[in-house]
Amino acid sequence: MKTIYLLTGENEVYKNEFVDGLIKDVSRDDITIYYADEANANVIFNQCIQNSLFGSQNVVIVRNVDNMKKTSSENHSSLEEFTSLFSAYIKNPNPDTMLIVEWKDPSKKIQNEFTGRKDLEIKNFRKAYEREVESYIRRKFGEEKIGVDEETVDLIVELANGDIETVSMYIKLLTEYAGDDGTISYEDTKAALSRAGNAGIFDFLEAFFSKDARKSLITLSDMKLDKNSSVIAVNAMIMKTAQNLWGYLALRNKPNLEELLGIKRGQLHYLRQYARFVDLKFVSEVINLASDVEIKSKTMPEDFAYLQIEAFILENMGAR
């Protein structure tokens, strides 16, 4: 164990797992958690230099450093004050205290002070790539002794838009839906996550790629009002479905379509259904739409991105 751990990067799920591993054998009474943006830095580091009673370990966890403001108040320290006190503590840490600081983007000065110190450690938890998210899903279900097929893994990743924090939340929910045989099917996953607030996405995709303008607009409007829905996730599903549908329309007379398109049997069923209503020209326009919405969703409020999807529906789908 080190006296100080500095945990950087955006991957909060892996970061939390690492912290859980560090403190798994520590009594909760010996752990003090501070949220730096709501705390006085002097109080934090005074806790670090104190020795725990009865010879037990003193563990101090500091979170939300990135949310600290440039100016201080009566009860809240500034980022500059915290950095100064942290730097001083790094030079002479208490060997009886394990300090864990979660700081996504610490200053170079702080990082340099860890160089060459065997009693300190910096660990970077970068954003997970899609393959890593898929591996995480398999690992977590494996820990629960729950079987899951590749089609289900793909669905979870798609619904979470590759975000590992959302995936982690979904896994916790899905473990409650495992059957008596210890498995979760594609349909079980779809039903469970629909009840958790994603039903609108499935209903919208079915209406959108069936060119049902009225139902598309209604379900899209419902999702706009639902705080659990994100236009980024909705758009990602539109793009993925359109790309798969393009491949299906271009190759549908070929054998082994599932293998050629890299999709599962359940997905192929929906593509066959949508292909009754759309052609390559429409799908190409949808891909262009999704590309534009992806840019807008990163630079403008969500309402503007939703408006662009609504405008596309009105312009490209006949009344049904």
C-alpha cells in the first residue's frame, strides 16, 4: 500500500473499483470521505496527519477536486489553496494514513511531485473503448455467475452509447432479471431496460424506420420530456440501425448475412421488417442526419438536435 494515491482520468467506474479494492479490508469507521468543492482544505489535511485510534489505519478519500472554484469562501477552499496544501503534504506524508485523491486533471506540478517516489502512486483511468466496455460487461456478469450472449452485450453497449457508467447502472439492474437458469437473454434485456426508461427508444426506432411520421413524432416528444433519455443515445441508435440497414439492403441476397454484417439474429429480424418501408436513398439521408445531429449535440443544447430530427421526419416521411 502507498501513502498517497492520485487517481486521474475520466473513467469513474474503474476508479471506483480500484478504490473498493484498496479499502475492502478497512473498517468503515476508519474511512473519512471529503468532497473538496464543499470542504476546507485545512480540515482535509489535518485529518491526514492525525493517527487513528487503537492503531487502526487512517484512510482519507478526497473527491470532486475538479469542481473546486478559483476563489475561496468561509467554508470552502479554493483550488489554489488545496493544491498548495496537497503539495506540502506530498513532501512529508503521514505513513499511517492512506490518502486517496480523485482528480481527473491535476496540474503538472502536482504530477511531477510523484516522480521517483516509491511511497506514492499515480493511476490514470482513461475513458474505456468499446471493446473494453464489452469485456467489462462479460466480467461483471461472470462475477455474478450470470450467462450472457454476444447479442445481449451488443444491445447493452448500444443503449448506453458506449458509456461505461451507464453500462454499470444497467448491469446492476439486469442482475435482478436473471432467470432461474442464471442467464439473461436479448429479449429479457430489452424488456428490463425498456421498463427502466428506454422503451421510448425502441418504440421510436420502430416508427422511424417504418416511416410512421405520427408515431415517430409522438415517441420523440415523449423522450424529450424524459430525463432518462439523451439525444446522444437516441442518435447513436439511429446511426447504428441505419448503417446496419444500409448493409442489409445492399447485401440481402447474399448468404450468411449475419456474418457479413457482423450482427445477431435478433437484429436481422428487425432489419428485414424495416426494409419493407425504406430504400437506400432514405437510409443514406438518415446517415447524413445522424452525422449532423452528432455534431449539434456536442455544440448546442439538446433541443436543437431534437428539432433537427423532427424536421427530418416532417420532410421525409409521408403521413400514415
